[in-house]
Amino acid sequence: MSLLMILSEAAKGSFSSILQIAIIVIPLMVFIEILIDLKLLDKLTAVLVPLTRIFNISQHASLPLMAGMVFGISYGGGIIINAAREGKLDYREIYLVNLFLIICHSLFEDTFLFAAIGAQWIPVLTVRIILAVLICFLFSRYTRGNQIKQKTVSRLRDVPN
Amino acid sequence: MLTISTFKRGISNGLNITWELAKVVVPVYFAVTFLKYSPVLPWLSSLMSPMMQIVGLPGEASMPLILGYFINIYAAIGAILPLGLDSKEITIISAMLLMAHSLPIETAVSKKTGIRVVSIVIIRVVLSLLVGILFAVLLHTGSYEKLF
């Protein structure tokens, strides 16, 4: 294997995979902008309200949940952090939102990225959603009635901006 | 309301992500292709092979896994592609990476929400391994075809 052949393999391979990913990611981002402009994200947030009931948490958690699921933890981070600092959610609720989102976030982009490189995306997505709901449900049953609001308030005060 | 700017924003976001991705995927892709033809990757592969067997992956797949955990999904993708994994193996590693990736960045966000994050990181890594085992068993016993 000559150096030139290695270089050309890497160049061709990386170029064609980026192209493949661009073909999927660009329409996907247009789709998300359409969702935003048609105000469908608000409806999506409303759809998550029953989920907050299952987890026995405040409805205010549905907005950070939606942001994380659609935009991911890095890009949706602002909304998630704001929701946590507004003071409408207690420690348990904030922990549960985090727990849900670490398992199940950026559902559109991540799923399609891995589909673009050849993963079977339906089973992967299914397992993510099932695990997130199941683990959060168990967590919510296990911690029900925990009065740890006080702790949150003092902890949030300590968090630097 | 849908306007032309909806599409403009979408396309520009898409191009942005593609660009961010390319900046990571291309160098990683080159590096891994070089490693593939050097003694390093075969060495790493045989070293990690016993551990990676648990999740039904070849030893060299440990590299994208580690890059994904510590950097991000883009780096992992750049390392998966040159390895020539089959569709089953890519599905397993995708499932594992989706449970745990970009741990430094995403954990920083969790920390800013005011919670203790040690448990969160442990849960992610444990889930990543469990999901890997689950998919390896499903894919290799054939029960997977019945399910999906």
C-alpha cells in the first residue's frame, strides 16, 4: 500500500461520506425550521404533557424535554438550563429531565446521521425511547414523595453562571 | 408562517452542521486510514478484541467508541467509516454511541442545570455497554429479524 493510495482512499472516502451526510442533514434542518415557523414545536411540547404526568413531574418540564429531544443537549442547552433556573422545577424534576435527555436527545439529527452511515435506525431509535421512558418511570416511582425542594434552591444558588 | 427565510435558515443551519462535521470527520478519517495500514490499529485491535467481543464488535471498533465518548459523534463517525464495518456492527456501535457521547460537553450542560452529574455519567456509560450487549445478542441470535 503506497502512501498515495492511502491518501486517495482517505480523500475519496471522507468526501463521499460528507456528501452523503449533507444530503440528509440539510433537508432535515429545513424540516426543523418549518416545524418552528408553523408553530408545530408548541404542539409537540403539548404532546409531552402526558409524559410529564406519567413521570409525576410539573408540566413546566415539557419545554426543556422538547428542546432536548429536537435540538440536542448542546444546542438545546440554553433552553434546558433556563428552565432549570427559573425555579419552577424542583431538584427531582430537573434530575429527571436530565436523566431522560441523556438517553434520548437530538432525535432527528443523531438518528439520521447514523442512518446515513449505514445503521438500522428504527431499532436504535426505539430502544432509546423505550429506555428513557422506562428508566425515568422507575426513577419517578422510586423517588416519589421525596421533598428535596430545599436542596435544589440552595444548590441552584451555588451554580456559577 | 412559512417564508423564504424559513428555508434560508434551514439550509444555512444544515450547511453549518455539515461544515462543523467535515472539520472533524475529514482529519479523523485520514488519521484512521493511516493507522489502518500501520501496525498500530492491528495492535490496538488485538488488545481490545476480548473486551469488544462482549458487544459483538471487532477490537478496532474501540477507537470510534472512545473518540465518541470523549469528543463527539462526528469524530466517532470519522473513525467508523474507514474501518469497513458491516451493517450489523454499525448498528451496534451506533446504539452504544447514542447512549453515551460528547461526555465532557453534554455533562457540562447537565451540571449547569444544578444537578450532581457523577451518576449521570455512570448511567450513560453503563447503558452504552448494556445496549451494546443487547444489540449484539439480538443481532447474532437472529431474534432481531423477528422484532424489526
